[in-house]
Amino acid sequence: MRKSIVAVVGRPNVGKSTIFNRLVGERISIVEDTPGVTRDRIYAEAEWLNMHFNIIDTGGIEIGDEPLLVQMRAQADVAIDEADVIIFMVNGREGITGADEEVAKLLYKSNKPVVLAVNKVDNLEMRDQIYEFYALGFGEPFPISGTHGLGLGDMLDEVVKHFPERPDAVEDEETIHFSLIGRPNVGKSSLVNAILGEERVIVSSIEGTTRDAIDTSFTKDGRDFVIIDTAGMRKKGKVYESLEKYSVLRALKAMERSDVVLVVLDADTGIREQDKKIAGYAHDAGRAIVIVVNKWDAIERDEKTMKEFEEDVRQQFQFLDYAPIVFLSAKTKKRIHTLLPQVLQASENHTKRVQSSILNEVLMDALAMKPVPSLKGKKLRIFYMTQIGVAPPTFVVFVNEPELLHFSYERFLENRIREAFGFEGTPIKIYARQRK
Ligand code: GDP
Ligand code: GDP
């Protein structure tokens, strides 16, 4: 089920990315004093008191050298298009500016719920200064301080009040939903067409086009699939639609609805930094992943090329060591038939459950093979393990002290589990919990 989306808008330097980072809980976008510094990451899962939602830092969506006003309009448009709730941020130390009023006008017309956050209210004495912001017309202003983390709770309480009610989706569990993610021009659209045009693929219906993507359902070898295509959606003609970050954002939203994500690479251009970033998103989302190396027709090959390319992928995408790699050409259709079986397998592994008794045999063998190390003179004791969930498969190990389970030992356990049960194509998660 899709998580609610919150977008933060406001003129440069009011503190959008500071808040974004705080809510996401890691310092992942760059905060600097220079207005308009490029951000790395504009979309992430945020958590506040156990509530999970996705947050967009619209300040990271930049359009070339366009003037400030054009930029802000585009950013507000993205927020209006994508978000369930908009946080409109202003600077409590500067009062209302013309730029704030411009943003306010756009949000006014949007019919989306807007929560007004007055940032940089770093202490109680400053709270009197927030009243002037009533004039913006969005009701009660919420004083916050991004750098000190003040007032966020009250603001977020207001934000979540506006989350839409979502009935539990009655999705067909058997149908495999997948989407494609990758840089522009790696061949995502071509690949969608190639998959749907594949032999013995029966395209049963083109479902209603959603706001974000075109869903197409089809059957192959008796299995039902839905391909969620955002790549083909270059529409509307709005300025920001062609932006790379924006298309990534669309793809990330599609990823939310996917069981399997295809990370598409271009053999012709090779691996770029941006590929890794995009793949990182897919990994973080906990979806099953298949790496697709497209345009295999376009490069000079000999018998060693595939192996070398594979080594390169493994080297550069170490965090995706579980993902199978498929080499193909959307253009010539060569090896295209190898893709869906991998999608199917990744999806099955993503929802696989293993028996506790066998799992604990694997655990005992692992403990015998590699005794647990001591940390600061304390010894970790591992008692037993159980699978608590799927999609992705999630395990809990019960231990004497969770802090003693070092990352490297956790990794070792993960590898043993993978060897025993074969979770190819899916990340797995392991948590340590104290035995009561
Ligand atoms: P953005 O351009 O809207 O994303 O703004 P940034 O998050 O990059 O912040 C701009 C500047 O304001 C940075 O120097 C931040 O350290 C500073 N800043 C952000 N939040 C606060 C706050 O709550 N109080 C104060 N005093 N400064 C802040
Ligand atoms: P997208 O932006 O990722 O959706 O990429 P497109 O599907 O629009 O493809 C970008 C360009 O790459 C187009 O010119 C395609 O014809 C070309 N292309 C796509 N797949 C292949 C392929 O397998 N081999 C070659 N040689 N070109 C391809």
C-alpha cells in the first residue's frame, strides 16, 4: 500500500533541507549557507513517532539557470502534483517576503492541505513573531526550529491529520507488480515495449492511466504480471516534467507499488554515479531487484565481455550482491526471454517463508562454524532465530544484548541464510532483539 507523501516547499534558505534531513534521520542532503545548493537526495522515507511516510524536499528540484520565481513555481507544482500534504515553510526571522506570497498564491489554488511551518524560531522568546504569518492565509502557523528540532511534533501532528484514509488494498497476491528504474535513455521505455511484445505474452488489458504511471497487465506462462511504466509518461509539457530528478521521483513512487524493481543499466555508456544512486533507492525500499544490462547489442563483445561486465557491476553495486544480472537488448530482443523468469524468481523469494526449525539448524551450524566474537569484553549470546515477515524476508535473532551483534557477524548470518535457502533477488533484513 502506498505511503502518504509530504512535500516541503518554500523559497530558498528557509530550512527545507534541514527539516528533510531531520525527519529522514540521516544527514543525506547537503545543507549549506549558499541558497540553492544542489541536493543529493530529494525523496526519502521519514519516520516520526513510528509513523512512516515519504517526504520530498522540493528545493532539490532545480531547473537549469531559470530565475528564482520560475524555480519556485515548478517546485510548488511538483508538491501540488505529488503530495498528500504540503508543508509550506517560511523564515520566522525575516517575516513575509514577496517570494513567500508568490508561493502562497500557487498553494492557495491547489486544494491540497497545507501546513504552514515558521522555521528558525529557535527559542521561546521568538514565538511572538509568528503571528504575522497568519496573513498568508493558511491558518495557524507552527513555529519550528530545524536546527534545534523544536516544534516538529506539533507540526507533524497537524500534517498526519490530513493523510488520506486508505482502505486496505485488496490486491491480488498472486499478481507480480514490477517497475523499471534507471537514468534517462538507458532504454526503459524500449524495454517495456519489448517485454509486452515478447512471444506468448498476452496483454490482457491496458488499465486506467494513473496520475503517475501507466499500468499494463499481462500473462506469461500462466502467471499474471503488471508492469508499472513511468518512463513512458512524458506528458503535460510542464517544465519540470523532463527533469531527471523528477522522473526519478516518479519512478520511486512506482517502486512503492512494485514487488520487483528492475534496475536498468546501459551497456553502451557503462555504469555512472547516477546509476548507483538510483539503485541505492531501490535497495533501501526493500523491494526485490533484478539488474538489467540493456543495449547488449551496442557493444563490441568477445567471450570475456559478459564476465567482465558482471564483475564491474558486482564491484560497483556491492550492496546489491543478491540481485541477479540479466544481459539483453530491448532493440534486437536478444535474451529478452530470460528476464521474466528472473522477475518471477525474485518475487517468489521476496515472499518466501522458511521453517523455524530448519532456520535454527542453520543458525546452530553457523555458530559452530564461526563462534561469536566478544565486544569490549562482553560476549554475545545468540539463542534462536525466527522469520517475522516477508517482502522482504525479515528475521529476528534473540540475543542477550542486541548491541553486541556486530554488523560483520550479522552479515555472516545473512550469508549462511542465503546459502541455505537461496533468497536470490531479494534483500533480507535481520534484527537483533533481547530475549526476555
Ligand atoms: P533550504 O534552502 O530551504 O533547503 O534551506 P537549508 O535547509 O539549506 O537551510 C538554510 C540555512 O538556514 C542553513 O544555514 C541552515 O543551517 C539554516 N537553518 C535551517 N534551519 C534553521 C533553524 O531552525 N534555525 C536557524 N537559526 N537556522 C536554520
Ligand atoms: P528511457 O529514457 O530509459 O525510457 O530510454 P528509451 O527507451 O527512450 O531509449 C533511449 C534510446 O536508447 C533510444 O534511442 C532507443 O532506441 C535506444 N535503445 C533502447 N534500447 C536499446 C538497445 O537494446 N540497444 C540499442 N542499441 N539501443 C537501445
